[in-house]
Amino acid sequence: MFKELTVEDIEVCNKCDLKYLCAGGCRATAYKLYNDIKAYNERFCKMYRMATIDILEGMSYPYKIFKAH
């Protein structure tokens, strides 16, 4: 079940520009919190997005390459 699941199978995540960096987060956590391995974890997403954008923008200074959502 877990092996066949990809970030493309998670409805909210498959539209995200960072989907291949986080891969939709931990599926075990999604199952534990929401009883669904395809569930979108909003808390994880916000934290991961902010951290990733900060890191990538720091690497690309002085050029701003991402818009914060």
C-alpha cells in the first residue's frame, strides 16, 4: 500500500511547486492523525514550506526566486 503511493496521489500536494522536495510528508503520520494515508497534513505543509523557501532563498541571495504563500 505505502510503496505504490506517490505525491501525485495526494490531491492538495500534486499541485504544489515543492511536492518533490517533501514528497507529501510522512504517510504514517497522515494515517495516525487523519486515519487516511492520502490525507493532506496542513501543519506539516506550512512548516516545511516556510523552512524550504527560507533555505532556497538564502542559497539564491540576492535573487528572490519563490513567492511565499
